[in-house]
Amino acid sequence: MSERNLRKTRVGVVVSDKMDKTVVVAIQDNVKHPLYKKIIKRTVKFKAHDEKNECSVGDKVEIMETRPLSKDKRWRVTAIITKAK
């Protein structure tokens, strides 16, 4: 059996858990503007599969790339790093 390809993993914060078995995870990144050299905060939001509905808003989670699960979902939650207070 051949090995799977390496999958991307990201760490972000859950910003919405209103859907069933789905959470929206925001991943913040600091990038330098190519011309003006100013540091800009860039936020990307991903919909991730949460099978047991364990995540809540404010949790820090790790997500991993996976096969397409729906129209927008291409990620799944692998671990909850810290729970929200």
C-alpha cells in the first residue's frame, strides 16, 4: 500500500458554530505589502467538518485538508488545542 500525500494543517480560531457538524475557522496571517513594506493582517475563513459538534466559538483548533465533503467544506477538525472560557 502506498503512503498518502502530505496534507496541509492550519491552526485557527472558531468564529461560528451555528451549522450542524460544521464550524467556520478563521486563520490570521501577517504578510508584508510588496510595495509599501507595511505588515498587513490577512484573515482567511475555512469551513471545517466537526463530526461530534464539540467545537464552540472562541476555541483554538487544528484543521487538516481533506477530500471535498460538500460545496464549501474541504477541511476537518483534527484537534481542539484550547477551549474558550
